Amino acid sequence: MTSPVDKDSAKPSNFLRHVIESDLEQGVYAARRWGGSPGDATHHAQGMQDPAKVRMRFPPEPNGYLHIGHAKSIWLNFELAREYGGVSHLRFDDTNPEKEEQEYVDAIRDAVQWLGYETFLADRPSAPGTIQPHEYFASDYFDFMYRAAEYLIGAGLAYVDEQSADEIRQNRGDFNTPGTDSPFRIRTPEENLARFRAMRDGQLEDGAAILRAKIDMASPNINMRDPALYRIRRATHHNTGDKWCIYPMYTYAHPIEDALEQITHSICTLEFEDQRPFYDWLLDRLAEGGLVASPHPRQYEFARLNITHIITSKRKLRQLVEEGHVDGWDDPRMPTLAGLRRRGYTPAALKLFCERSGVTKSGGWIDYASLEAALRDTLDPIAPRAMAVLDPVKLVITNWGELMGGDDVLDDCSAPLNPHDPEAGRRNFKLGREVWIEATDYEDVQPKGFFRLFPGNKVRLKYGHVIECIGGTRNADGKLVEVQARLVPDTKSGTPGANAVKVKGNISWVAAADALQAEVRLYERLFEAANPGSGELLDELNKDSLVTCLAYVEPSLAAAAGGAGFQFERHGYFVADSKATADGRHVFNRAAGMRDSWGK
């Protein structure tokens, strides 16, 4: 399904738009300059056309699949770039080879393209050493990062620390106690350079030493107490193989990546606010050495997206996958973009949800119902309709043969494919002596406010005839196994007599003669707790997050392609499961009900 999502409308104001508009008005990045001899920096700047434009980036670490929180970051960076005539990079922050895999790189690229930002991207070239806008890898800059580290060492701004991890942790201090200088902090630049090259050449064991910035061990901001820049890790990297046995820390690599790509506005969530002083310190020092341009990128933080009943910790999501509590990263219960896509969410729904969630500096929780509401609001105008019976019981029309000329006669019925779009056409199906109805549509005795089937009551088979209920048959256990009714003549929908008999109830149905048997998966929220993650993860799982039923659906769904979405009248929004459809099975996943019924 597609939706007109890019309608012309006034954009809601937020602090990031104010920042960008102010920078453009003042021409902050109109004439970047190098602090000295550009050296390597000009090489990495090739392909960066028009540095005066807004240049954003979405920098995921390829250590898992993207989730709903990433969707907001993607939307924010790419839409702001589009709005202000700039570009946005997709950059893989692949500085941790122990957790990163090519599978995750491919999944991230696919998710960004699925959300509709493929025009910002291009295939990476096969020729080594070339740079292709607008997709990058942190590992592309490992050589430069290493030389920048040697520059910092030579300038007396970094040193090799060979304390143990416990000693470093203890000497770091806390919020009430300043840190203690490392005994290795007084080494000369020459000594530090020799030890750093020994780290690079594999002469030291993993964990034996780290490279640290030399800033201020008494700083009230703990992140400024000589943060780590490099560590030793003997691990094969998905992009650089075994070329390196030392890898840059994220906090060191990230600002360098932004600077080399000439990012103008580096947007991140609030948990990185305390890292901003180091971000600026590092780029200021590298600019002084002529290694990056000035003015360098600036970091701006916004509140992360917190949704009730959802966990976005990649570590915990990975636990669910690896321990088999869900069926992979794309399980429709997962908050990953792959899972949401398989469940039936669309790019339009996620973009609308991101817009509605706003962009602020203050945190808070958004109710899961708002996510489902965005889906309904985008799908209602465009989703093809179909009837489905999810809890089937057979209804027998006892006088069908008498009125229709034989028990085997089938009556042609039709309905709009989409009531909001008359030009979409109609769908056709049959009505016969036996039809499937919902078991909940029958009661032996009428409950208060119940206007469906009970002995003596008349209802309309939607798009078909009016019937009068005779009664129902139950087995020895009391389970309903059949309902009987009589057809009321001359009451077919669309005929002159359709309104001759007034009824209060309409019920959905599927004829037994042409029904398509299907598996329907009724997905619910994966976690029962509104704010999961504070307790034992597995104890918070919703045991009823998936209920599977054998259903009957309209014959029009026989050709439904994987990923095709529908509104099952009365039941909600469903999608043909992409994996099962590829195997030739008819499986439909519920994305959301017709309305929020959680907890009712």
C-alpha cells in the first residue's frame, strides 16, 4: 500500500529548524576554512559539493536491526536536509568489529530505502579509494583517524595508559570525587608515540593499554577526564578485515567522521549531551592542527522517542532473538523497522507518527496507541477492504434451495474495493446455502444491546440478504457448532426491496463455497508493562502477544502478494505475511485493530 505522505503543509516549528535557519541566514558554513595545511582532510572532502548547504547524517552502528527510535532519527535528518535543500548521509559507525556484521549493514540500508529516502543514497562504487555520496563507513576513515591520533600524541594531547581496567575505573573518580592522574600521563610524546605504534603493530595484548586524551582528570564532567581514544581488539572487521588490531572509540571517531564529511548539524539524542564538550574539544584541537575545517560541525540534542510497551535497547532485542523468544529480528512483534514492516506498518504511518511525536529537548513517554492511530489514519483512506471470519462457525440457510432454485445455487455479490475511492472498482464473491460467520455473532438468548443473531432476530449478511435466525446447535461440551437461519426474500443489498425489512445488525461472512482458508496471526504488544525494562525482561513479556487462528477470507485475497495490506472489515488492518506468502501459504498478520482495545 502507498499513501500520499508528502502533501504540502506548514511544517511545525521546533528548535532545530530555528538553529538551521539562523545558521543559513548568517552563512555560518558558507566558507569553511582550514586551520593550516589541509593534508588528508582535502582527500576526505572530495565529493562534498557545496559545503554551504545543510548537511545532515544518520549514523547507526551496524550491530543490530534498526528500530522505531531510529525511524525518528532517520525522518528528522533526511527530512530537514530535504526541506533546506541539503543532503543527508547514511553513515555506518562501524568501530566495534566484535558486534558488527554485514547482515546488519544490509538491513540498515534496506530500512532507509524502505522509508523512502533512497534518492539520498547511491550504490557504493567498486573501485577502491573512491567516495560515493551519500553513503559512508567510519572504517573508511581509519587511516585518517590513526594519523589524527599520532598528531594528538605529538602535540602532547594524548598518551598511552597501561593501567588495568580496574585501576582506570577506580582512578576516574565519581561525581563527588575528582579523578587521579595516571602514572603514565607524564610520558613524553616520543615515548607515547612508540607505545601507540606498538599497540598498532600487535606487540601488546588485548586490554594491555589504551590511548587516552590528555584533558583534565578533575573536570566536573566525567566524560572529560582523559577519555579513551583507542583500544586493542584482535577481531576481524566486516569491512577492513584483519588490517587493524586497534580500533577507535565511538566518542573519538564520531566527531571526526562528522568533520570529514563536512556535516553542518550533528543531531543526536539527549544521552549524548554530556559528550558534547569532548566533541568540541577534539575538533577544536584537530582544526588547530589543520586536520579538519572550521567552523566544525555542532552537536544538537533532542529527546529520544520513548513509546509505552516497547523496548529499544539493541542488547535486549538481541537477547530476545538469540534466546528464541521471538522469530528473528523481523518478528512482527519486534519494534524493529523490519518487524513493523512485516506486521503491516507503512513508511507513511511511521512518518506521521514521527511528526506527531514532535521534536523537543524534554523527554517523556508516548502511548503505544498513538503509533496504532497513525497507522489507521494513513491506511483508512487507501486500504482495500475484504471480509474475513476469524472465529468461524457455519451458518446454514435452511430455505436457500427453496427460494434460490436449488441448494447448490450460488448468488453473486459485490462490494466496493475501497469506499473512499469509487474508481478503485469492486470485489466479487458468492453467497450460498452455507456461510462462515463469527461464533461471537450468535447467542441463544439476547444479551442487552446485542443485535446480531439470536432466535427470532433478523440481521443482514453484509452486501447480501436479510436472514432470520432460527437457532443454534451445540455439542456435548456446549460449544456452538452450527447456526440456522431462514432467508428473507427480496432483501438483497442493491435491489429495490433491500430496505423493505429494517434490521439493526449487519454481520460479516464468507461463503463456504468460495472461501479461502488462511492462517491469521493476531499480534499484540510484546510487553505487558507500560514501561518495560526495569524488571526481569522475560517476566515482562506478554504471553498473549501472538494468537494464531484458522480463518476464512474472501476469495479476492487468493492473489494477495507478500506485504499487501488490507482492512478486514470489522477486525482491523492486516498484511499478507511476506515470508509465508513466498512459500505459497495464505498468512495474514494483524497490524492493528479497528480501534484501540488494549486493556479492555
